[in-house]
Amino acid sequence: MKEELKGKVVDLSGNVVREITLPPVFMEEYRPDLIKNAVLAMQSNRLQPKGTDLLAGRKTSAENWGPGRAVARVPRIKDGRRAAKVPQAVGGRRAHPPKVEKILKRKINRKERRKAIRSAIAAAINPEFVKQRGHMFNTDVELPIVVEDSFASLEKTSEVTGFLKSVGVWADVLRAKGRKIRAGRGKMRGRRYKTKKSILIVISGDEGTVESEHPSRDKRILKGAENLPGVDISYVSKLNAELFAPGTHPGRLTIWTESSINKLAAME
């Protein structure tokens, strides 16, 4: 007989209201190697191919002087002596420039990717892994944190903040507050700031949708949690390894709605 894992469901005040049976995915084997490969494969899909102009470093009138001048036989610009058009000369072409045909995407087997997601989900309920990632929460917090479906209908940030304080995870949101300026060339390439990751909120989409004031935009649920620093919201049907292991490090602090747990069990 298989062992069953139990979890407690809390209300918006942080009080335990009932106990549920967690799906077997939370008892999956811990495989950090598969988790890392799956995250790196996802990150590689966001890379943009880049390469140099085929004529870069060749647009010059430099010509070889020929033998008999007691100088190296490299192309030299006309009306001068400076070498050009060769990799060893200033302003010359590169020997091995980046090419757009280079394969940047990393592939991973379907079964390995699915096992990596299950392993990352299981690691998110291990307090040791969650603490190793730097998350801050009260010592009396039991993982996983499962909340009633009414949590998904909160529209105000103050209401979401009140719930996070009641369950003892608000300190982790404060930890992610602020941003750091990136070192290096990335500052000039659209990624000037680095921000920390805090809580992941998983919903099923069946709890009820909050109507948007702008019909052209996507209707979003849990509008009150969007502006909290480092907080991500995801549907249970769109979970991936990177959500649970940002930077390939598993053990992200996660809050589940009761419907998302039930839907996760049905997907097994």
C-alpha cells in the first residue's frame, strides 16, 4: 500500500480548516541534475541568434605590397603602411566571428523534462531546500501552503499582504524588495537591473476570473499580487521547472490553491 502525504488547507486568516491528501507528485525523487538541464533548456530558447556582417573587416582598399620590401606580406592600406584586412591587425576581420547559424537551443527528452518538473515540485515542500534558496518564513509554517479558493478572488494588494502576513511568509516578500544594478555589458542590453524571486502562487483557473477594466488585455486572476516584489503567478497547467527552480536552484517557496492541488492530482 502506497504511503499518502497529507496537507493542511488554511483560510484567508491563516487558520487550518481541513486536511487533504496531496498527489503523489509531491513524493517524487529529487533529481537536481534533471532540474538543471530542464531549466537551462528553457533559458536557451530565449537566446537570440547573433552574428557579424559577412564583409566586416573587409571593407578596405588594403592590398599586399608583394615581396622585396623587407616587410610582412599582409594587406596594407593605400597611401600608408598600416596593416588591415587580417585578424592580427587593428580593425581587421575576426578569425572566428559569431555566426547566426550556430545552434543555441538545448534539447531535453520529454520524459526527462516531465520528471524534472515533478522533482522540482517535490523539492518545493522540503523546508531545507527552501531555506537553502534564501527564502524567509516562520518556523511554524508547514509546507506546502494550501489555501482556500477564495484567495484567488482577492483584488487588492493590501488583502494579499494581510494573508501573507497571517501565514508567516511576508518576510520573504520584503527580502525581494529592491533591485540591483547588473555588472558588465548587460546594463546596455535591456537587462540593467537584477531582482530577486520570492513567492510562487499556483492557481487552477477554476477559482473565478477577475474582470479586467481593459477588455483588450488578458483577464488576470489575483490582481492584488501582481505588484508584490518577486511574486509570480502561474496556472497549474503551465508549470515548468524554471518556475520552481529559478537559476537552476530548486526549492522555491510556493502557495497553492485547493483547486490547483486537485487539478494537479487529476493530471497525474
